[in-house]
Amino acid sequence: FDVVGKVRGTLERDLKSRGHTFRRRSRLKVGHGGTLDPLATGLLVLGVGGGTKLLDAYLRGAKGYAARARLGAETDTQDSEGATLSEAAYAHVTRASLEAAAAALTGEILQRPPIYSALRRDGVRLHELARAGKVEETDVEPRAVTVHALRLEPDYADGGADLGLRVVCSGGTYVRTLIVDLARAVDSAGHMTALERTRVGPFCSAAHGVDESGGEAAAAPPPALVAPVGEADLGDAERLYAAIAEADDALKRAEALKAEQEPAVA
């Protein structure tokens, strides 16, 4: 919401300087395509003007993440900002065992959302209930999500505590919960230490290339490459206009490539 407010203010000031008049209840429409956890960084897709109506259609696809995890302890928030709930050995863990566990967590799976999340129960956010001690993990019903790809980064060594993961998954999937389940599957405990969102629907950050189609058949061709606007540029109207044009061109190229790869209909 901070980013949305900053972008709206920047563009409104520029449009007013060009003579555009905003009525009291007709502010420029700006919306975002999905929040990030406080610990996370990465790609946040915005819709501006008529683009706000297109966000749902564009962002139904997979999301991509680069995550870091640490074995040895599980926390109440499933990340490094939480309190330790339990500890477990990890010296016995091997790359092969982690890869086997990751394979078992790939595809359509049932995942129990974390209690420290923005989901609601009886109209109240789960994280509010969790802080008040009114909800436990087993109180949350598992739900179906799809993990298109869950890959271990090459820097992991057998018996190590820290590991990196690349994840491509459906919306509504919690990467920190995947990490907890992965650690439990190798008879250890774990929590997330860092998370960067690298892909949202048809967009991915150029820094991570286009290797995130994973096992998702619908993801080929690869998502549109964009050069994200950094925080320091949110006050630069010309940079924002350029980003809108870049995103539009990237979408057109991706859609054209997809049309080329689709089989002809008789």
C-alpha cells in the first residue's frame, strides 16, 4: 500500500502539472498484484488506470521465488523473525534426501497455511488470532496448491544448515510452509531466512533470467522480462511512464510468442 500511494501521488502531481483536473472522488486508480511478507523482497506488479482491471487476469499464473532456509530450528512464524518452537539435528541431512523430499512436495499437494498469515478465520486475520494465542497449526484446514518446481540450489553440502531453493508455484502457496514441510520430511526442522519474489504471472525480473518456467506446461513460453522500478525511482514520473510502456511491450511480445507456439486449430 505504501508503494501504491507513492506511485499514485507521483503520477497525480505530474498530471496536474500538465493541466489534468482530479475531482475529489476521482483519484488516479493504482492497484497492486499481491502483497509480500514483511521479510520478503522482490517483484510487486502494479496496475495503473485501466490496468487495475487487468491485474486479476494477468496474475493468475505461477509465481516464482528464490528462497533461503536454515535447518535445525522451527519457529512460530516459520521464518527467522519468529520465536523458536523446536530444534532438531541436521547433520544427517544429505542433498539426495532433500531432493527426494522436494520431489514429493512437487505437483498438486495439500498445504496447511501458517497461522501467522493474513488469511481470515471467522472474519479475523489469523496472525491476530495467533498473537492472542487463540489458534494453533492444527486448527487451520489444509488446502490444495500446486508446486510446479522446487529445486535445491547447487551450493548445498551434505550436513549443512543453510540451503537455497528456487520455487515456482500457484498463487496462495506459502514458501515458508514448504520449507517447514521439507525439513520435517528429512527428519529435521527448518525455517525461512530470506525470500525474493522473482516472478508474478507473466512478469519476471530480468536479474533472474527466464529459467523459472519449471515444470509448468502453461508457463512456456517464458514470462515477460521487465526491468523493475526501484524504490528510489518511485518519485520519478517519467521513469514510471517508461515502465508502463516497457511492461506493455513485454506483454505483447510474450503473447505473440505464445500464439506462435500454440498448435493451429483446424
